Amino acid sequence: MLRNYLLTALFNLALIFGANAQINIGSLEKPNLRDGAGQIRKSDARRLQRSKTIFFYGDRDEENLPMLKKIFQKAWKLNSIEFDHIKNFKKYERARNTAFITLEVNPIYKVNTNIGRQTEIDCEVYYLLWVPKSRERMVYARIDLYPEHNFLKKLIKLPKPEDKLEMIYKKGQFYNDSPGMLGLYLRYVSKSLTVDDNINGPSLYEDWAREDSASLGLLRNQTLYVPDYVLIEEDLKDDTTKFRDEQEFFEDYPHQYEFVRRELLSDLIVDDEELMYIFVYVQSGEAKHFSVFTTSGEILFHEFEGNSFNLKPNDIRELARSVGD
């Protein structure tokens, strides 16, 4: 059954353009640089709000399933949410008033013009929130994941997309998919889609900051929590990784910040009682995104850069300029 779902998902994936974004709110069928991820009509938003959502997990999630359920129930206010293993997906194919959150994979190829052959160099992996629509899908949101370096190397070696997706559900390893981090994403998606009007998600293909938001300015006197994986630098030539010095890397950020282990940061987010500011960096294929989330479900700042690898000190300086003195 899992293989049947994977083949169906990959067929549908061919109908959807893989747009770059850390989180896209909106349809992916007609994305462009002018309107971000596209518009969701008010009627489609209301239809989603009347539906239930099923989050499909894999073998890799079973150990953390109680925690995932806890954070999802807390963060997801759009409609009711249920959980099921991806091996059971086929029984929902004809379900009505049902939305799905599934993992998807999009291999990235580079064409060698000298020999006329394409070589896979990377993969985009993301969660997709969607509902069936005839033989296609109505997409509402996409959440990009950041594969861990060694896992990505194994993923690229698999020749078939359906084998990649099966491996992701069984053994997927990502820097930004802890229960707490998924809670940030889901809270943002839930709030963004709970709007009684046509929905245009903010353009995550471009750089922007919530300059009108007092919350961004509050960072001058609040702590910015930074997951430790942000310090990882990938050497594309040697195919290795190393950790950079946190003080050197953040030396041009003049406000309070604290590097926290991913697991501990996840627990802090799950158990949060006060407003927290979280720095999130995602390398999605050949594009990078870094943002400031709040635990209340806002994105206050976002930068996108195509054809770019690794977070750089200049990126931190850009954030510091947006926060202000």
C-alpha cells in the first residue's frame, strides 16, 4: 500500500511546480515571482475549514508520535486533525471533506552539456497540505525541510523517486523537523488559512520584514533562540561538514541571542508559556531561507536566496539591520 501511495503521489507531483519557499501559503499550480505562492479563493479556504486534516507519519515518527500529537493539537486550530501511518493512505483515497499532510520529494538535476546527460545533485523534501481535486490536487501549503547532510547523500543515491519517498518515511533525518519546530510551522499555516477572504500568502521568493510589527523591534530587548544546526557549514567540494564558532558567526548581531540544541529547543517550544522568538534556517535544494518565527504563529522576517548554500555572517548582519539598534 505504501508503494501504491508513493506512485500516486509522484504522479500528482508531476502536475505541481516545485516552487522555492520555506513555507508557501497558497496554490502551487501557478506560482510566480509577483504573487508568491498564488491565491486561495475564499470558497476553498472555507471548504478546508469544514474538512478534517490527516497527518500521515512513517516508521521514523513512531517514537515521537505522542509528542507530535501533543504539539499538533496545540498548534493546529484550522480544523480537526487526525493521525495515521502512511501505509494506510490508500483507504482515504475516496474520503470526502478530508485534507492530507504528506511528505513529498523533488529530485534536482544538473545537465552536463558535454555528454548530454543529467545528474542528480540534490533533493527538495517538504510537507504538503492538500485535498484531492479530480486527478490533481488543491494545494494549500508547503513546508520545506532541511535534510541532514549524510542522509541527503544516501537519498541522492537512490535512483527512483518512489524509493526516495519510502526511505524518507522510514528513516528520514532533517535538521528542522522536531516536534517543536513543526509546531511553529503548523501554527503559522493554521493562522494564515483561517482568514475569511481570498488568501495571498506573503511572497517568500523575496526578502521582507514585518517593519510595521512592533514584535520585530522587541527583539532589541528579547532573546533570539537559535538552533545549533545553524552553525553547520557544508563543504560542497569535499562533501564534508564542520561547525563554526557561534561568537564569530553572530558577532554583528548586537542583541541577545542563545544557541540551543535542537532537542532542547523543541522542548522549550512545546512547553512555551511566554512569547519566544525562534531563528529558523532551511537549505532547500539550491535555495536557502532564514526567518524569525514567534511561538504565537507569526513570521516577522524572511530572507530568500536562490543558488546559495550555507548561512553566512552577512545574512546575520541583514537580520540585525532589520531589527534595528
